[in-house]
Amino acid sequence: MPEFGKNKHKDYSAFDNMSTEMLEDILRADSQLPINEDSDNEAILYIMEVIAKREKEHPTGRFQDGHQAWESFSENYLPFIEDDKSLYDFEDDFAEEQTGIKYLPSTIPFQSHKKSILSRVVFVTAAVIALLFASTVTASAFGFNLWGAVAQWTRDTFGFSTTASISEDSEQKDSANRLQNELNQYGITTALAPTWYPDGYSLENIDVAETPARTTFIATFDNNGQEILITIVAMTDSPNRVYEKDGDDVTVYSVNQIKHYIMTNLDNINVVWATENYECSISGVLSLKDAEKMIDSIYERNSS
Amino acid sequence: MGLNDNQRRAIDELYQNMFNPLSAYAQSALNDRTLAEEAVQDTFRIACARADKLLSSPNPKGWLLNALKYVIQNMVRSRAYLNSIFISSLDFDENIILEEADVPDPDVDLLYSDLSVGEDYKLIKKIALDRYSMLEAAQELGISIEACKKRVQRAKRRLKKRLEEKN
């Protein structure tokens, strides 16, 4: 595990199990955010270090040798530190007024926004990827390129359309129902959202990302910094999924004739299931018992 | 404005630790290894210029990442802008669809051959059309990146003036 983030309250270990290409997609998506847009720099730094660590362990030559780079820096760039502007920042530039370029400000604060669009992207991506690749459920066994679908999804992050902020005082039960209510507003009446959550968790926000191919709902439930993420992806077309497990650390929990695959990754539990044209997941630090109780709660409304 | 020993040591350590992670970010953003490397080097150059700010930051790595983001954004947009004004300044036949790769070097050179600052325009062409990094262009001309930046700046001013006169 990279050094950065070790002492942080968030667990970024899911990134350790993603492919380098996937991580690069996340970095690319982050780089395309407007400069003042919220970005989870802690997560981004972690990802950067995962890639660098892999390169160190299995060199591909993608990075210049550090010593050579330092020599070039000392020879070519270090003598030029009187100018604290970017090489491409031309003081008399008229580009800014015409193109909206914002040049390097006098101060560069370290920004760490706890809740951001990107954090939604990376954590949900992490959840989905972790359950695919950190577990023994193989991607190819899904019967379609979910890996590719996820990668494509990260490119669609600009489609985030609405965010419903929920006050911290909301009652837990009301919080739990909010997600299903949000789904209902999009015409989704299938029971997909849990109505029970472990004590202390309340809904923090719901992000909805719409693209032509899918609508993604991401609900974050928070309990003093611990998060449970519920992801529901409504696909335009129903892919022909084949789920398969080939290991012992995947538990299949069937409720309402729907198979829910429960996987553990360190302290995290990831649950994934599919029904109709919906892909759903639950991710968080949970006990197996609580995970099963959350799953049960999805369907209780139907049986009551 | 130079670095004291402590600043040099601290930045050296940051460089060793962060060159590759920052390169990973820059390569993902720019999809060009040479330009990515320049973005990271430029970030550390700025870090040296603002060493007091960097080293007093509660999170120097985060500071560097934010600096890199600004550098990348400046680089992308400024290069696109250079490209745009350079292309606009070319008096091509309206029916010619201009593609970067299709710009015939001799035509461009001929177009500016009547200018006393032909070398500067060649420099702009290398940056804007040929995707040279500032360092590559500087090395080819046998000048420093500081001089190269000033030349690009000057050439751009002249291009602007030329465009205004044309309009």
C-alpha cells in the first residue's frame, strides 16, 4: 500500500486492486475537472502512488529515470526559478480574456474537500471494481465487458446532474426511504434500495449521473466519517449477465429469488446484485450480518 | 532568489518521492510523455520559486499536485491558443481543410520568409504544430528555456499584431 493516505481516515485500498488503465482513467477524469471544481486530492495522490509503485516493481519505461530527470531539472529548470509562473504563462498574454485561462494563483492551497463529485466517482468505481477484481468473481464471467462499462462510466462523470443534500438531523428511517423516493422520481419502482442501515448511519447525499446509456444513483450514508455507499445503475439495455464465483470468499445470499454476491476485502464488504436492467452494489465497513440485514430490508416492503 | 540548504534538501526529497507519481498524473492528463515530463519539471521549478510556500504547507504533496494541475491547464490551453492564432494567421485558401499533420513545412516557412523574425515563427510552429516541449525547442535552438519562453512570448505578440492588422 502506498505511503500516502496511511494515516487518513478513508480507506483507499480498493484502488490497489484496480488495473493501471482504470486508475489512469480516474486521473484523466480528474484532470478534466475545472480548476476550481471539487477534487479529492487524497484519493488522487493515492492513485498516483499506486501507479508509481507498480512501475517501480515492474518497470515498463514509462517514466524517466529519476536521476536523469533530476539532472535535467538541475541543468535546465533550476536556473530559471526567478520566474514563479508556468512556462506557458505569458505575462502579457491576452489569452485569458479570450479563452478564460486562469493562471497560477499566488497561493496554491491544499484542497481536501470531504464530499466531492470526484470522490463519488472514485469511491463508487472503487466499490464496483473491488467487487469484481479484489474478489474471485471474474470479469469475464459477467458475460459482458463490465470493466469496459465502468471505464466508460468514468468518462461520463460530467453527466452528474443533481445532488440532494440531506440535513444531518434527518431521521434514519426517513433517510433510508429517501433513496427509494429518489428512484421513484425517475420512474424506478423496483425495490432496489435498502430501508435498514446499521445504527448511526444517515443519508448524506444522493448524486445522480445521467448519460444516454445509463443513470447512476449514488447514495452516501455517513456515520462520523464511516461511509456506506449504495450504487444503483439503471441501464438502458439489459445486458446478458452471467455471474460466476470460483472462490470461497464470495457468499451468495439469495433473497426474493435474486442472488446477492457478498465479498469481503479487508474490513470492507461489497455486495453486488443485478435485477431487471439494474446493477446494484453496497459498499462499506459492515459485518456480514448487517449486510444481510440490509439486503433483507430491500424486499421487506414487498412482503409486508 | 536561491534556495537555502534546508529548502534544497527538502525539495530534493520531495522530487525523489513525487517525480513518478506526478508523472503518472501528467501522462494521464496530457497523453504525451515529453509534455508530461515538462509539466512535472515546471511544477518543481515553480515549487523552488515558491519554496517558502511549499514547505510551510501542511501537505506539500497536495500543494505539488495542485501546482501540477495549474501547470497542465496552462500548458494545454496556451498551446491550444498558440495553435489557434498561428493557424488563423496563415493565409490559406479557404477551401483547404487544415490538419495539423498536413501543414507543409515549406509553405509555412515561405509564408513568413519575408519577416525579419522568421526564426521566432519557426519556434512558434514547433511549439504549436509540432508539439515540441519548451525544452526541446530551446535545446534545438541552443538557448535556455527562459530565453525560449521569452521568444515564444515575443513571437506571439507579433502574431497578434499581424492578426490585428489583417483584420
